[in-house]
Amino acid sequence: MAEAAPLVEVSDLARYFDISPPLLNRVIERRHRAILKAVDGVDFTISRGETFSLVGESGCGKSTVARVLVGLYAPSRGRVVFDGIDIGRMDDAARQPIRRRIQMIFQDPYASLNPRWRVRDIIAEPLRTHRLCAGERELDARIDELLVKVGLAPADGEKYPHEFSGGQRQRVSVARALAGTPDFIVCDEPTSALDVSVQAQILNLMKDLQRALGLTYLFISHNLAVVYHLSTRVGVMYLGRLVEIADTARLFAHPLHPYTRLLLATLPDMSMSGRKREPVAGEVPNPIDPPAGCAFHPRCPYANDRCRQERPVLIEHQWARVACHAVAEGRLA
């Protein structure tokens, strides 16, 4: 039996930003153009119904990947294929039929909701834009249904965003994302601005909705405990590139890349095993002027001359895809 094609395929994805000073300044001050390589050659797939998470330190390019996938940024290079259609370079008119099927939940629910609109109008906007309801009666019924689905009451539709708590506002954001009956939702740190107890409520809501509606998630977070709870597979990013991709249980139990090991070493050792921990040393290099070879080599205790000169690529190794010369050469147990 043939394996089903993935819902999302990302191939050699790159997104660069020109942050050069104005031309006159460059001429007078004899400065060169500056290009920020926020994402530089990323490859991954997401199967239908799974949750694929991206993790990494701030500035590694996770949110940029998310914005490229939903069409807020155009890719500088590479392909973004959604359900067999290359959407990376579509203009707005061509992308309109697909836009409904790809939605996004943002990090700050207060900033992503129009403070001058009632919640009912916020949820109604995608329904009206995509003409998903035949009339006002059907529209009102659909809004009430969505509010109930995310744990709110139909009467909450008459309120403004400032009248809700942070967790309730994020529920409104989820309802708005569901309004277009999407297949794929990009979640850019949707719980990082919430209290821990509220985070658990939103995460459980997202899991329940995924089971009920067959949703596919790209989940972005700094919180590794949240990633472990929600994810099917995990991709670890460093300085605009993926360094390891593996099933969640495998990655957390047996990380291969040195950077993944350092990230997981920051998790509390609840079993009190007394295992040796190595703190994450150094800082992420400047993405405008990244180091030659492997970008992680200035912080890696296993780096050698090859690591400093040759940039590794993702290879299949045991249960994961990993970009590390030390792993490929067997130098890392």
C-alpha cells in the first residue's frame, strides 16, 4: 500500500532580509550590504493529522518559517508545497482559495485581536471573507458553535477582547482560526504569554480539537515540556537551519546532535538520576556573519577541523535525520 503524501512539504526553504543602510551611507562610510539569513535551507514534511514542532533558541528562525508557510513572507529560495500545490510564490489572488485552509494562532492574543471589534465580529470576519455562510442567521449560528467549541459561551460574542483574561482571549484566537474550517494551523508560541495552569487548558483544547477535526499543526515553542506533551515529531533549529528531526519520544530519550543534547540538559531532572549536565555555553553567532562550516562549532565540545570548514547536511542516522559531522563519523556516542 502506497504511503500517503504529506500535507506540507518544505524544500530548501530560505528567507533573507536586506538590512543594509541606505545607499548614500554605504558610499560615504564605505560599508557593504548586510543580509540577514533568518532561514537558510530548511527541509521537512508534515503528515496529515500530526503535530510537528520547531524548537530552538530565540533568533533561530522558527517564527520566520511560520510566517513563510502562512504567506506573510515570500520565500527567498526553495519550495513550500501544501496538499500537492506549490504555494511559495503564489500571488494573493491565486493563494486566496488555499488561504482558508491554512490559519495561524499568534503568540500574543491581545495584540492579534482588533480591540475595537466585538468578539462576534472578529470570528465573523473569515466567515464573511470566504463566504462560508449563506445569511446572517447561519452566520450567527456558526459563531455560537465556534464559541462553544473553544469553551466560551455564545453571549461572550458581544464582549470586546479587553473584557477577557489572557486564556480566554487565546480561545477567541483559536475560534477565529477554526472559522475557515482549516486543515493546517500554524501555532507560533500560542501559550508562552499565559500562566502555567492556563497553558495546560489551551494545550488540552488544541489536542481535543485536533482529534475531533483532524487538524494538522506546526507548533513553535521554547518550552520543551510543552513540545513533549503535544508533538508527534520535533525539528531542532539553530541559526536558520535544522540540525535534527526525530519522533518526539526518540528525540527526548536519545538526542543525537550536540545542540539538541544541550537544549534537553536544561530540563529539570525529576527522577533525581544525578546525571551529569553540561550548561549551554556561549551565545548564538550573528546571523548576518555566521561562522564557516557548522554554525554550532564555536559552542560545540566535539568540533574538529572539518566542522570548522564544511557545513553538514541532514542525513538519515538511526532513528533521526541529523546534520552533524561528529555523529556521521561515529565520534559522538
